[in-house]
Amino acid sequence: MERACAELAGSAPAETVQVSRGPKTAVYRVRLADGRPVVVKLFAADTTHRAADEARLLAAVTAAGRVRVPVVIGHAVLGLTVSALVTADAGTSTLGDAVRAGQIPRPAALLRLALLMAAFHSAKAPPGIPLAPGIGQQVSALAAHCPKQIFVRLAPALEVIAAGASLERLVWCHGDLHLENVIHTGARRLATGERGQPCLPDYLVDFEAATVEVPEYDLAQTLVTCDALEPPDRVFMAAAYGRPVDTRLLDAYVAFQAVRGWTYAAHREGRDRDAWAARLHLALSPQSGRTVL
């Protein structure tokens, strides 16, 4: 991290706070010796998504001008084990922090997520930018890691997903849009995008899971990770998104995203087991009001 600051930002770190750490990435909020606040994100060298990929995605999002993202200061491969990305610090409070502090009601936060998603989906994925695997590859990978007794319960949803595939409806999906991946600025007025059009004042971060899929894929991921699986939350989010949504396909993707999240986070990595167990139950329970399971 010290080397990343020195080589990419031109200043040594004076204060460092670790924001997150996972098997593939680690994120630090740093105040440099020259006073600038930056964010340093380190990527393991053996992952498919690295600092250069994240930098290119951030540049593409900036060029699209639909949503705000942190400014890239620099990126590089540091030695054999890690690559690093340094960005300007867009703010210290996530949308989740703002909800927990009572600064913004949860429905208003979910509304912001839906509006950010609609804005992101309206931009075209630029050619040549590395993206996360599509649904076919994800299903194959999931089958190799998910316990058979859970995966078999996903079969009806996968049939709906396969039948609902449509090249005409594909959009650029963030893939992991939730309350902790939005930096909340606190501003109420719209900001100005790269091309001069108005956009939401909050900043969208973490594009490791960005891919091209139908919009229900992204909306389902947000519903699952934000614990918005009850019918009122689902209806509200779909309405706030403001674009046509296939509710049966959305149900199927909710089941898929819940099983996928549970498999990798709770089953394989042992993280947030209670939270993912509850999400899995809601997504797969016949009493939950789902139309496909």
C-alpha cells in the first residue's frame, strides 16, 4: 500500500484506515503526506479482474456520463503478487452508513439505488472492456461449487432464465449494486455528468462484477444483497427502476442470485452465514410468493 501511494500518487501515506479485505481485494482509505485523501485498492495477481481492468471500467463509466465515479489517479502492477489502483476519495460515507446513521430513510436509499441502476443501464458497455462472465458461465461455475441439494432446487428458475434470454434486452450491468457500493455525498441537487447532462450526486464504486445481461439480473442482485426480498420492497424497487421488468424472470434471477451469493460467501468463505441463510430461505421458499419455485 505504501508503494502504491508513493509510485502512483507521488506521496507517502500519513494516515491509513482499512475499509475492507476479502480473498481477492483489499481497500484502504488514505490521507497522503501532502494532505490529499485517496482510496487505494489492491488486487491479488491471480484474479481475473485486476487494477488495470477496474481503471478501464471507471474511465468508460466516466465517458458515458450517466453516473459519477471516483477519479482515477493511477494504477500499476506492483511486483508479482498484487496490482494497485489509486483513486481520489469521493467521500467517507456509503449509502449504507447514511441509512444506519438515520441520515436517509431506507426507502429513499433503495430509490437512489434504483435510479442509479436505471442510469447505468442506459449507458452502452464499451467494446474491448473486460467484463465478468455472463449467466451461462456463472451457472456452470455455480454447479461445480454449490451443494447438489441446493442447486437442484434452482432448476425451475434456471429454466425460466434460459427461456427469457434476449439479445435485444441486454444492458450493461454493475453486478453488485448495493448500499455499501454507493458513496453518499449528502447532496440533494443533481450533479453534472461528463457530457453535461444531469446525474445523481452519489458515486458508484466497485465494478469487479460488471457484465452484460438482462436488467432483471442486476435488479435481482440488488434485491438480494439489500435484503429487499419481501413483496413490498420488490414492487417498490421495480417501480422506482422505471423501466420494463419481467416479474417472472426477476423472480428466477432472485433465486439464482441468492443461491450464488450463499454458495460463495456463506458456504465457501464462511462469511455472513446467518444473513445469507435468511436470503436463501426467502428466495427459495414456496411461501415467499415467488412464481417460479
